[in-house]
Amino acid sequence: MKEYNNIPTSKVQRASKFLKTGAKIGGNYMRHYTRKIFDEQVDKTVLHEENAHDIYESLSHLKGGALKVAQMMSLDQGLLPKAYQQKFAMAQYSAPPLSYPLVVKTFKEQLKKAPLELFDSFTSKAVNAASIGQVHQATVNGQKMAVKVQYPGVAQSLKSDLQIVKPVARLLFNISDADIDYYMDEVQEKLIEETNYDLELQRGTEISKACNHLPNLVFPHYFPALSSNRIITMEWMDGFHLDHFLLKQPSQEIRNMIGQALWDFYDFQIHVLKKVHADAHPGNYLFRADGTVAVIDFGCVKEIPLDFYQQYFRIHDRDFATDPSKFEEWLYDLSFLNTSDTPKEKVLFQGLFREMVDLLGKPFHSDEFDFSDGDFFKKIYDLSERITSSKEVKNANAARGAKDGLYINRTYFGLYYILNKLEARIITKSYTFALAS
Amino acid sequence: MDKTKKKIYNAYTTWVVENKKRPEFIEAFVIEAAISEETFLKYFDSFKSLEKSFWKELFTEAVTKTSLQSEFAEYSVNEKLLGFYFTWIETMKEYRDFVVFTLNKLSFYELYPSEFESLKKYFEEVVRQLVAEGIASGEIANRPWIADKYQHLLWSQPVMILRFWVKDTSENLSGTDALIEKTVNFSFDLMRSNSLDSFVDLAKFHIQHR
């Protein structure tokens, strides 16, 4: 693929792709999610205290954009020493809400009318906060609505924030500027998109329409006339956030229903729509006692390029997965391996990818999978731990894996995490994939 | 705002922006602006008085407009002040070039132009009333002696906001919105009953029991 031409080809830097940023970022995701499951202490931090301090310092002076970047690149947990994690979490939560007058001003600017001219009621305080906006509750003719208002200046500050995060990320992942750019462009593009509420509304409407037939999934109705590029008005959805929902001890049956709904949702998006809600973060769903789940945020949608899709998912093909020479071909195609790798590197990375693919692909290899399987997540955790602390991996000074894989991996890690929390048993046989191929 | 006055403001600010200087003679200006000298003199006796009144009236208009919003009734004192600033900055957009011209003329040692005099007086009166309201509602700590001075201290806010605004290059000038929020929140955090009050209380106790 042509993107790889941009990567510098000096001997050291050449060893490129998945196992550095891909696996480093990916690995951090794995670690982040699995660590949450076992709640293990990660003291063997890759970083010196001093570095971590610098990172915290530079991030703590930023709001919105940088927070989002940190969240995205998973710098937030698992990589920073505990003390900084806490400090950082505090910075994240202390982002002050928008004042009501500014909300009024935003409305007048965007929709030419104040909230009370548009709605029968409108809460002056936000009922919920998001990283780049806040949610108010409103009513029109008794219909309850959720109104998301974006913080001012978020869109503009994103780019400059990313520039600040860049050296930090380079430090964390130990990769070259050019490699960082390669992934940062992808992240930046997605982030800028997230600040465009018009686009979110359009995608939300589109995806919910396309996925409407899937059982137990609920999508809010959007109100374009009450929305703009910084305001989104949608139907108010009842339900609970994941942790709160689990406290109510829903039955196995209900948890399976919800888990299956989510699984089918992603399966359908990836394999049929080729467009995926790439933020499988528990906060983007509301879980309900009747076994349904509401999808409430379409800020981050990844469109999967067809050529990437075809190459990437060939791994579902048993031939590719089992035949070593075909597997090797696959690794080269996706630049997990590079022709410039030393024999030693080749053996190392091939081995690691073999393990990764086998492990992460495990749910796909049987018709049913029990995500409450602690052993499975422990193995993922151990592997990611091994990758991130491996000297050889660290010294292979380049990124591996296609940038398009970044969001696909993130989506699956997020999904696995939620399914594990739900302790759901899922029918993982991908019907839609079979249909599509 | 009085229609004739508004017409004069518009003619004057446009003239200044186009000529990049202030006009020297009323006689020459009124001919160019197609206003009768009599009308002009009915309202203003000099360009200086025109400017003074201009600055004051922009803020007056912002206060009036904000107070008429249906949301205003629910506003706390803090939010009222925020509302005033937001509307003020909005009203000023129309005259942005003139504002930029005026502030660029400032010398290094001046914080604000002398033409802000009436605005300052009016602003301080508005804030004095807000503070009284805030003290009554408990939103602002009633600190003896200091509380009477708040309106003077808060005068630095519109000045700083305006100085930032003329340099703001962000889209939709949203940087200024963020600055307004932060500035007002900070000032109300200071005026609210806080650790400073308990410290003074403690210090007083120690002095009395020496």
C-alpha cells in the first residue's frame, strides 16, 4: 500500500508497522482494558518518573482536545504511573461546564433562537458532561430530548493540541516523527470529524437506519431542525451506564441479549456497512433492564477502505490463519512484517503476531464464545504486558501495521471489554461476514 | 438605541476606519456624512463626547437585550454578568474594525482609552447593583470595606476581554467566549465566601485573644 512509502527507510527505522505503534498503541489498549479487568498494579512503567511528570504537565494545561487525544491514544491509563494517572483523571473531571449564558449564546449563534424559544423546557445546568461538550435535557410537547452542546473553540484547539501531544506520544511509544505523523494524521482526522456535529447527526441517522433491523438495539431519533454543527438534539434515551447497570444484577439471559446485540451491531457494521462506530467505549451506550441497549454517540465513525478490509479480514479465512506461508504473506501485505527486517526481527515479530492473532481471533474460531472467560483475558493481558515491556520490541524503532487497523483494533478491544464486563455468552459465528464474502 | 444617534455612530466609525484617523472638524465631517450639523450638535458637542457616548451605549444595549431574554429570570448573578459580556461582544462585532482601531492607538502605558470614561461609570453602576443582589442572595460574601470596591476591581474584566477580543483570531471569536467564562468564574470564586473568609475570621480571633 502506498502509505508505506512515506515511512523513512533507514535500517533502524525500517522494521515497520504493527508492533510499534499498532502494537504499542494497540498493546496499550489491550493492557488498558485487560488491566481494568484484573485491576493489577502496573508498576513496571516504561517511563521514567520524570518523563511522566513532563507528560502530565503538558497535558494538564490543556482541555478538550488533548484530553481527547490522550483518551484516544490510551495514554490515560496503563502507561502513566499511578500517581500521574490520578492527577490526570482529576484534570479530566475538573473541566468546568459551560455556563448557561454561553449555551444561550451558542444557540443564538447557531440556531438564531434562545433555548426557551425552541423548547418548552430546558435545564439550565448540564445533566451530563462529555469530553468535548455537555448534555442538557429539554422537552417539546412532552417529548423528552437530549441536547448536546459543544464547548467553544474545541475544534480549533484540537490541531494545536495535537502538536503538543506529538512529542509526548513519541516519547511514550519510542517511534520516529514520521511514524507518529502517519498515525497522528489518522487520529487527527477522526478528532476533527468528532467536532462536526452535522456529520455526527448524518452518520447517526444513517447507521441507525441501516442497523434498525438488528434485534435489541435502540437508536435515538434525531431532530435536524434543532441541531447545527455545534448542537445536536436527539430523543432522550432511558437506561443506565454499564457499571450502574451491572449493580442491578441483571440475569445471564439479559446480559447475553445485550452482548449479542452489540456483537451483531459491530459485525454488521464492519462486514456489511464497512463503516464502524469506532468508539466502543461503555459511555456511548445505555443499558436497559429489558435486554436492549441504546447507542447514543456517533462521534467517531471509521470508514473502512475496501482494499484494507479485504486484506485485513483474510485472516478469517482458515487457510490464511493456519498455513504458515500464507500467514507470512498476510503479515507482509499488512506491513506487520517488512522486507527490511533482520532475520531475528522477523522471527520475533512473526512469533508475536502469531500469538496475537490466535489469541484475539479466538472468539471467531468457535461458533460460541464465553466472554466471562477470565483466563482468555488474562492471556491477552500477559501478552500485551510482554509486548510493551519487551526490549527487542522497543528497540525495533518503527511502527508496524496499517493505520486503518488502529480503529479496528480499538473497536474490538472496546467490544471485548464490554462483553467481558457483561460476562456474556455470544454466538460469534459471523453471519454477515459469510453473506458478504 | 436612538435611531439618529445610531446613524451618527455608524457614520463616524465608518469614517474613522476608512481614513484610519479621527476627523478633525465637525463641519467637514457632517458634510461628508450627510448629517445636518444641527442634528449632530443636538447630541454631541465634540467627537470625544460622541465616542464616550458610543462606548457607553453599546454596553447599555447589551444589558437591556440580555435582561429581556426569557432565560434571564433564571440567571444567577454570576450568569447575569456572563450574559452581559456575551451580548456586549456580540453587539460590538458590527464595529469590530473601529474597536481594533481604537485599541491599537493605545500607548504602552494605557490600559484603556480615555473615551471609556462614561462606559466605566455605567459599568461600575451595573456591577454595584449586581454585587448588592449577590450579597442578598448569598452568592457573594459580604466582606466589610472590600465588597464596596468590587465594581472598581471588576472594571478590569471588560478591559481585558476587549483587549483579547481585538487580537482573537479563532473561528467565530470563540477564544473570547472561553476567556469570558474563565474570567467571570474566577472572579466569582474570589467573591464567594471561601477560605479567605475563614482565614480572616481565624486571624481576628487570634488578635482578639492575644
